[in-house]
Amino acid sequence: MGEGFGGWLGRMMRATAGHLLTPSHDERRRRLVEPLLLPEGPLAACHFVVFDLETTGLAPSRGDRIVAIGAVRLRGGVVDAADSYATFCHPGRPIPAASTAIHGITDAMVRDAVGWPEAVAAFHAYAKGAVLVAHNAAFDLTCLHLAEPRAGVSFAMPALCSMRLSLWLDPTQTDHSLDALAARHGVVVAGRHDALGDAVATAHLFADMLRRAELAGVRDLDDLMRRTRMRESIAAGAVQF
């Protein structure tokens, strides 16, 4: 039996509402390049929140959602492992087997977890006042920006990509994946594709790269953003997601 006019109308209204709540590609790109108020002072003095997301897939603009968030603080160039944020969240849709094969998160594991909008809002509160850092940040920031309307928050803080920083520091290297960087820097990833484990590893790698950037003469966050073309690079990378 068909769903009937009432069911069809309800489905269409939900689809329309979802479309209206989803920022357009142009809006997301504008958010990534609009002017920012950057913290002053040396890089080591900045407060960073290094984070990682696990998701239902790699196409957030086509409906993939967050299933786990992990984050840790970096202050004074030191990773504060005691002050971390980690949560599973319910994506409101089934987790594909192909994604579970990578991060190990199943539908049963998120069945009683908070909804993804609530988890994003809680992470926003945790990261307030900090500079965000992620590996391949174009993907993670796209996920966060798409979640903003439902979460009722705005991630307007500065953001850096550890992969882009690695490309700038070591342009002759061909592999800038998290695994390759960990091997080159001697960092052990405790729980690969675990959101918190990847965030902690990224934080240690990022701390090493910040020290190298300062030795290369980078004065402050504004100088780093300009030299690496950080925001332009993140915005260009976000197009694919």
C-alpha cells in the first residue's frame, strides 16, 4: 500500500526543512574565508583544541553525519591529556558497514548516545575561545558547519589544518597522512580511527610542527595563516566534501 498523501506531504516537508537548515556550498566557503579576530602573541601562547570526528561516511554535504567526537587541549605547546572531550553520538541514520569497518563504531554502540546536534553543541562549548586544529581540517570543518543549524551554534573561531602545516614545512615529502606523520615524528597513535586517540596523536604532532614553524621565523598565528595560505587551502579542500 502507498504511503498516502499525508505521508508524502510529511516526507516532502521534512526534506524541505532539512534543505533549508543545510548551509549552501557558497555559504560554507564564505564562512571559511571571512575575516577573523586572531589571538595575538607567540604561537606557543595560543590555546588550541585539537579534534577528530568519526562519521557515517565521507560526504557530509550529501547526508553523512558525525558518530563520534574526540578532542584535547594544547596550551603553552603542551598537550593536556587530562582535559579532553570524547563522545559517541547518534547520527539519526544507520552506520554503513563500510564505515564501521574503518572506525569500528556500530549502530548498537550509538543506540543510547546523545543525538549528533547535542554532541556538536557540547563540543562547541568545550572549544569556546580556542583555535581549532584537525588533520585534513577541510573535512572536519565541513561536518561542523553543516551541523551548525541543527546544533544552534556557530564555529566562528580560527581553525588550522595539521596536514596543510606539514605540507608547508616539508614540501618534498609525498605522504602527509596522519600515519605517515606519526611515523616520521615518532608518535604512537593509541587507537587509530578512534576519535580521541587520533586527536591526541594529532595534538602531539601539531605541537612538534608549531615548534618547527617558530624556528622557521613564524611570529604569530596571523603570520602562520598568511605564510601557509591556511584558510584558502582549507576552503579549497572543503569543495570535495
